[in-house]
Amino acid sequence: MSESTLNIFRLFHRDLPPLFPADRRTKIAEVLKRLENNPTVDVTEIENALVAFGYEAWPWHKAKKHFWQRAWDKLGEHFFVPKLSPSLREKYGDFTLCGGTLQDVHAGVPIDYFNIEQRRELIDALTQLETDLARHVDTQITGVEKEQFLNLVDEYRAVADKIKAKLVDLRKLAQGENEHANLAREINEKIKLFEHGWCYLAPEPQYHDVCEAMEFFQGRKKDLNRMRGAHLIPEVNFYS
């Protein structure tokens, strides 16, 4: 289990864009190396280290992902098709004429359309495609589109700040919950899920989801307070 979590940490580090601050990249690499060299490291320690870097890295990862998706949509076919053998190129062409897409191939949707050998070739071509696109994206964001990329990082950082502020409010709600232990535990688990979303350990946090979580738990607290004692039978004095 710890090895799979370490692999997530390696991906987290690998995916940092070239413009990510060099001193912070070095710090992340140092922590990763320390964890890799610790034979007794457990999953929780690795996750905590990842979460510690997640907030600052998330805007950079999001901006790079935006450029990556744009490159995939515009250049994916251009890079992919020439990597196929002539026979597979023809079959892939038939596949696209039937409505199939490169994204379908990447997702493994047409598993029955191609034979085993062809699927192996497709996987190799997809691996090369991802390498080519990564190189292209890095070139773009350090060159002609550097300013656009950094502006996008700033936009995502503003979103991250808003999410972080809501998580602080959620944590205060949990810390102030002295009467319903289960509710406090549910809130802390939700906070953990959002924080894990910063760093590949869970789905990415969305601002509206964090806002809805706050509203949900505030509503739950009111419901629990209203229901307190509802199961008790009221005492009635028939002689008064």
C-alpha cells in the first residue's frame, strides 16, 4: 500500500511544470527521497507529506492540465497516427469513420474492435504520444505562452485560496462540535477528502462542492439539535 502511495507522490512531483518555483521543487524532491529511503514509512506519513505540498502545487498542476488537454484536443491525432503501422493506421481510420475517437482508444473503450497485437501497438503509441505532448506543453508554457500560463496559475491560486478559506470554516465547525461526535468525525473526513484532492489522492476539490459541504453540515447540526430528546416520552402530571 505504501509503495502505491509513493508512486502517487512520484507522479505529483513529475507533473510539476518547469516554471514551478525551483526551491519548492527541490524541497518536494528531498521529502520524496527521504520517504523512499525509509523502509518503515507508512501510508499516513506519505499522505500527510503530500497534503502539505498540495495546496501550493494545485494551481500549477491545474494550469498545466489545462494546457495538456488543449494540446491533446488540437494535436493528439497529429502526433498519434504516424506512430501506427500502416495496417493499424488503416484500421484506426475505419474506427474513427464509425464514430470512434482518440479519447475512446485512450479510455480502452474499443477493446473488442482491435486484436491483442493491435492493442499492444496502440498502448505503445499512446505512451509515445503522452511523451511528445508533455514535451510540447513544456515548450509552450516556458516560451510563447508563458504569460498566459502564469496568468492561469494565478486564477487557479485564487480558487485555491477560496477553497482553503472554506476548509478553515469547516474545521472550525468540527472543532466546535462538542455534542455530536459522529458529526465532527464526518466533517473531518470530508475535510480530509478535499485536502487529498489537492494532491492526486482523491478527486480534485471544487469550490461549489466545498460550499455545499458547509451548508450540508450546518443543516445536519440544526437537525440533530432539533431532534435531541425527541425520543423521550414527556412526563405528564395528571394531578396538577
